[in-house]
Amino acid sequence: MMIPWGGVGCCLSAAALYLLGRSSGSDAEVLRSVARAGSMKDLAAILDTASKVLPLVVAISGRVGSDTPLICQQSGMRGVIVEETAEQHFLKHNDAGSWIQDSAVMLSVSKEVPWYLDDGTGRVYVVGARSAAGLILTVASEVFEESGRTLVRGTLDYLQGLKMLGVKRTERVLPTGTSLTVVGEAIKDDVGTIRIQRPHKGPFYASSKSIDQLIVNLGKWAK
């Protein structure tokens, strides 16, 4: 009996899309139920009166700031999260006798400093945003450094079945001044500092989109 692999593949794809749609639809419903803090000042008042038993999951918007921002080495841009990667690009000889392009990560470094959202009425510090859904870092710099060609290097590359092309260095950053919406658990410590973090159970988003735009986009995926 022959198995119709094409049909099986279509069924698996349909099932994956169905599950993705259900998950996105569920996320959209959860975001609709999240409390919206009109301002940092309002959030402080809400935390003063909120129940200490249940976590307070809120959506808050402001501009990214830090007292000790990072400065990107390549671009000079200021940010609160900086990721640096270096990829070696090369051609390699395959079994068929042809050259195919490939790459390998040589370096991957991520840095972060304490940072907050500021809307003019107050500050809320954000903790653990790198694991939040929706966070997209800006490409601050992308440079390709070609490999120097020498007779010795060329001979070694040939013997290894490789031809080095160069190194691609990329900087990604969450710049200061970026407008950001964060959805997560809000807490206030004993000295009055407000933080927003991943809840034990519930949504955790950090996005340049507003919460209404997030809900709309998740609704489209569900459909």
C-alpha cells in the first residue's frame, strides 16, 4: 500500500495552522482582559489598592530609557539591550563536487542594562524583556569584512574543502527613546519602585505596537 505523502503533508500543515490559530485566538482573548494603565501615575495608584493575593497583569506604554545606557561599538547608537553577532561566511565543497555557500556563528554576545518606560508621569522598570513575545531589536549596524587572500591561506582552504569569503558583523539594539508597550505582571517594592515582569501565569509582551494592534494582529492569525 502506497502512502500519499503529499496528502499527509497537507494534513500536517493544516493541523499546525489550526493549532497556531487556536493559540493566537486564545492570546488575543487574554490580552482583551488585561488591565490597561492610562499612565505610570495611574499604575502606582492601582498597585496601592490592588489585591496582594492575585498577580496584577497590566499593559503600559512609554519610552525606553536608562540611567546607564549601552553605546554600540559599530554604530554609536545608545540602547538598553545590545546583541552582537559575527558569522563566518564561506564556500564548501560538497560530495557532488560543487561549491555551496554556508556560514557559522563565531561570536554571539548579548548585553542589557537596567531600563524603564517613562511616559512623563513616572517610570516603570522592565525586567526580563528579552524573553518577552513580540520584542524586535533594531539592526543598528551590519558590516561584511572580506577575507584576505594569500597563497598559504588559499592552499589551506583548498585542502579543507573551504573558501573563506569573510565575516559578517551585526549589531541589534533596543534604542533609548523607543516607544514600547509592555504587558506583564506589575509589582511595587518596599521603596516604591514599580517593575513589570513575566507573570507566573499569563501574557508577557514587549512590542512597538499598541495593545489594540497586538489584539488585531493575533485575531488575524486566529482567522
